[in-house]
Amino acid sequence: MAEQTAQNLIDDANAPGAVLRPGRAADPVPGNPESALNAAQRTAALQASESAGAESEQPSEPAEQQSGEGQSEAVDRESQGNIEQALAESKQRKLRLMLRQCDRVLLMDFDLLSMSDWPNNYQMAAARRSRDLWVFSALVAATIFLSGLTGFIPAWIAGGGFGAFVIILLLGLPFIRRIYTEKPSYLDLVVKRQRLLRDARKHVEHLEGKEGLVWQCARMSEYNPALKHPRFSDIVRLSEQRALARHLVRREYVRLYLIYMLEAEKGYSRVQQAFFEGNQEAIDKGWQSVAAVPAERT
């Protein structure tokens, strides 16, 4: 019985399933059953250690791969954050520049540019008719007086014509005219129009300054597309040439400038709102280089 068991162990050791490690000599065939038993045990132990080593090496590769992917994702996330910060800083710088260049929009005087006291055409026509009647009456009285000097008409009629001529002239004087009527004369209305237009041009010159305001506010067309309307192209061009104020010789041009200023004021408020929102977002994300720092008070 013992010999049969030893023979079986020898056969198991010589079986094709035995594993030979490269670079290592094969196990010698034992001469007795005990050495065969030891050889079989060593072979089984080697197989078990190799399988355990293979199993222990397999999970390490995914762990290294996961750690590498995690590092690459962190690098990508950091680079993406740097790009976003750079874009936000560029945008805030652009908005800050527009706010600084167009801040004179807030100094606009609506009453001066709107010229609400501008005499309308009906008042001008009525005053012109009164002036024409006054001139015609004065000419008729003067004609009667001169006719009396030539002897064409009696002297008393000529004297009456002379008196009427003097009275008509006195009624046309401003300080006497205010006694019997409160309506302004045609000359008063013309002077009033010129004064309003002159004040509006001075205000436009103050707003434009040396650099020009309208063409700088044209950069805010991204926030107010109305600033790109073709009807504003002439005043934008004149503002860029620093010649806008002296070309506003009619009320229509001043009204066009006023409309542009109102649209620029809308765009300025939107730019200001976008700047504040971007500044708050930079503060929330911890971008100190993007966030605006208030100046120190002295």
C-alpha cells in the first residue's frame, strides 16, 4: 500500500501540469517517495505564491491609472480656472475703461439740451405778423407826412401823419411795448432762440471735452444696439474729429445729440450693472486680481 502511494506521488510530480519557472533548473526526480513528496509540496507552494503575486499585482495597475487620471483632471481643472480668470480680468478691464471714458454722460443737463422753452413756429408766425403790421403802419404814416411836405396833401393831414408815425415808432420800443401787451416781439423770440441754442452748444462743448464723448460712448453699442443706428453716424464722426459743438447750428442737431446721450446713458447703466456683477462673481470665486479694490481714503 505504501509503495502504491509513493508511486502515485511520483506520477503526480512527473505529470504535464508541473510548472517550470524560466531561468531555473527543473526539479530533479526524487529517488524515494519522501523526496517526491517534498518536491510536490514545493511545487504546489510555488504555484500558490505565483497566483497570489499575480492577484496582488492586478489591482495595483487600476489604482495607479486612477491616480494618474485624477492628477490630469486636476491639472485640466486648474488650467480651465486660469483661463476663466484671465477672460474675466480682461472683461472687467474693458468695462472699467468704458465707465471711465463715458462717465461724463452723467453730467448731461436734460433741460439745456431739450430746450423746452424754445419758441414754436406758431408763436414766431404771430410775432412776425405783428411786426409786419407795425412796419406797414409806420411806412403809411411816413408816406403821408412826406406827401404833405411836397404839397400833394393838406398840411394838417401831413401833420397828423407825422404824429401817427411818431406814436407808432414809440409803440415799437421794448419798454413801452411791455406796458400794453405781454406778447414777446419777433425780435425777442429770435434772440431767445439764439440764446437757447448758444447755451446748448456750450453744454455740448463741456460734455465733449478735449477727447470727445460721443465716439467713445459708441463702444457701448454691445450693451445698447441703438447706439449703432445710422442716423448717429454724422455726430459720431464729428465727435471723433473734435468738431461737434461748432456744427450744432440747428435745433434738430441738438435734439439728435440729446437722443444719443439718452441712449448712451442707458448703455452706461447696463455696463455699470455688468461690471458690478462681474466684480461680485470674482469676489465669490476668490479672484483677487479681478475684483476691484476701492481706493484708500485719506
